[in-house]
Amino acid sequence: MRKLSDNFFNCLKSGFLSGITEAVKQDPDLNLEIREGYINVYYKGNSLLKLDETKSRYKAKIDKKFLKGVNLPLDFNKDTVEQFTGSIPFLKQNIINVSKDGKRSLEIEYEQMIIRANNLEAQSKTEYLIVDRQYAENKGRFDLTGIFWDRANHRKNQEVPLCLMEVKFALNPDIKDVHHQLARYYETIKSHATEFSEEMQDIFRQKLELGLYQQSMERIEVLKTLSFSKDINQFQFILILVDYNPNSKKLNLENLAKLPFANQVRILFGGFAMWQQNVKPLSDYLS
């Protein structure tokens, strides 16, 4: 179950590991995710740091490709955490260099950008907040898991639905079979929706306490009182298509409409690629 021990959590909040938390909070291009007994810190969708807790000791794992020119002790203690935080700019640059060489898809970068846009841009006041990234469960791996918080119904102590999100970039060939993917998500979760909901709620509350949501204090205080629905019939299954070419026929809406939970499916078209279909004249909006 994804959750940090009290010792690990307290060390990240106010102990010697708090330097890592502060580094993430000060840099919106970094993303900290809570796992089962460890954390990941991501940059451009790549794991910049994996930090495991073992018997109150903290062992770092960093891909050797990202350590070029960086000499870091991987046993984290009061003396070495500062060395790590000081090395973050060099690790980030190495990730950029490796990504260029590998010609990696922007898909994982967009996942992190979605997290930033919804969790860290307080002025946006979005209705969706991201709780977790890359949740693996049996045959399913959800790109993003979040909640829907209806702006017309904001109040303390309310129940909110969970959202399982799949991100596809450009003309990813998997788009033509995405209905099967969403169906696997549903089947994976339905037998233990209660446990999944409780796990996501625990992660959400730990992240709030660590200050990983950049929202107004008033909004944060209300968020702390929310509970997550355990009813899978209330969940949303969201397909996020980034820079999808509207002239393509890869997306088959009829297949999505045949899903037994089709009324819970949502689709978001986003990104920056431009076609005449998504660059509309003013008159279209005025009408």
C-alpha cells in the first residue's frame, strides 16, 4: 500500500530529509510521488531520485546515466542530503541530455506538466487535482490518479470522486485500442475500489501535510477535510489526448461508447499543436 511510515513522513516534513521536500516545493519542474516505503522525485517524467527507507536508514537510487559528472553518496543522512540538493541542477541537465539522445516521447513530460498545471498553479483554481502518478496494479498502470472537486459545490467535509487518467501524446498507436485500456482499468479497480480509495486518500493527506500542493491557505484547509468516494460508479475515467491530430481516425468514439461505464468516461483534448479545427474564429465563440 502506498504510504510513508511515520518516521519517513516526519523526516521529510521537518527532519533532515526536509531539504528534499523544500527543493521540490521551490522548483515546479520537480514532482515528488509517494510509494510503498519509498519516494520518487521526477523531472521531465524521469525519476531523478528514488529514496528507500530500510530500518530508519535512507538509501538513494539514481540512474547512472543521470550521474555523469556528479559524485554523490547514496546513503542519505544529515551530512549528505545537502550534497544531493546542491546537485539537482546537474542531475536535471543530465536528464535533458539523455532525453535528447534517446529521442524520448513527450508523453511522460506532459504527465508531469498536467500535475504542475493542476496542483501548483494556484491562480488557475482548477477543478481537478492530481494525487498520484504511474499507479501499477495487476494488468493496469494508470498514468495519473486524481480527484474531481466541483467548483459549484466547494465545502468542507464533502465526498469527491476519484479520477483515473490515461495520457496519450500525438498519434500514439495505442489510441486505437484505448477503450480496451480503460476497460482494464475498470476491471482492475472494481474488486477493491474501497481499498484503492483509502490508499489514494492517505497519499493525498500526506502530500497536503508536506506542502506539495501550491494552493491558497483557505483552499488547503478545505482540501484537508475532503474524503474520497469508495463507489466505483462515482469514479471518472479520463482520456487526455495531447496534440492529437483532429484529422486522424485513430480515436474511435464508438468503441468508447460501448463500454459499460461509458457515462463515466471523459475526454480532454489539449496541447499546443495547431490545426484549423482547433484554431477557431472569434465568431464561433461569440455564437
